[in-house]
Amino acid sequence: MRKTVLWLALAGLFTAACGHALACDGSKVIFEDKFDDDAGGWSLRETIEVKDGAFIFKLPADDMQSNLNVTFTVEDADICTEAVWPQGGDQPMLGAGLLFWGEDNRTYYQFGILNNGKFWIARKQGGEWLGTIAANIETPAINTAPGASNTLRVDAKGNALTFYINGTKVRELRGQSPAGGWRFGLSGDNFDKGREATVIFTNMKVTD
């Protein structure tokens, strides 16, 4: 299993090198992580690996995992990350997500894409999903091929949110941002009930 994960990570890195540049528009860089090592302030555990240019969720069957950055808090922020689907022809349904307006690991918003060409926006409060703001919305902006990379971006200014996939605006929203700052992070979803899977991110950037 470990060799498979490492092979997938290397394949993802090769693809990402030809992928989209991160497009956060803020002039001040608050946070940037190319995942060369595990010093970026992420909560590490057995199912997460951060090294050699990859943040890897190693997901059991039918599992979702989230990871809010521990060391940075922001108020207004433009957040970008690049996700890479694993190589191989027989792909389970996978989701790669960008977390924002996070208060703790049980309370946050999630903007995610699926490798079937759909995206969603959802809210989690106290460990419970309160509802899906956008559920399985199909868009041609998502690259669905095995090994393809996708840039996710959330521009959060005050109570206004704008969502982008590979530079294409897919949704605008208004909501109540957390008081006193919030955290950002990543998530991975494996919807296959019988197989393990990986979701890979190759970099992340936050600007103001």
C-alpha cells in the first residue's frame, strides 16, 4: 500500500508541473506551502503524508477527512490550492476540497470538486453537516481525467465569497464570516465503499 501511495504522489507531481498556476490575487502573501516537508502547520496523522511536494490523504473505503491549518488565522483572504487526481483507468469517485471560514475541525465550510465533473459547497457545524449550499453542480471547468490537476480558489472578503475552478468563476455567495478570524484547510473524500484511495494536493497559497 505504501509503495502505491508513493507512486501516486510522484505521478501527481509530474502532472501538476504542467497544471495551472495558483491565481490568488492578493498583494500580500499570508501563507504558502509547496509541501516539500511537513513544517507547514498541518495536523499530521497516520492517514496523512506531507513531503516531496505532495499533501496526500490516504483514505479508507467510504471515508472523508479534513485538515485545518493549525498555525495561521486570517480574516479577509484569497485561498488557492491545486489538487491532482490519481493515475489509473479504474477510478473510484473522489472529492478534493478547500476548507474556509473554519473555527475548529468540527466547524467549517467546504468547497469541493468531484472527479465526475461536479462541485459542491457545504457547511459543517459542531461536527454535523447543516446543509449543502450547492450540491453536485456540473461544470466543464473541472478536469476529470486520471492524473489531471485542478486549481480551487475561494476569495473571501468580509461576508462575500467568490468560488473559482481553474480560473472559472462558478458561484458567488453571501454569508456570516466567523468573528475574530478563521482558519483554512484541505479535505479529501473517497466515495467507494470497497476500496482505499488517495487524494493529492501539490501546493497551497493564501493572500490578502
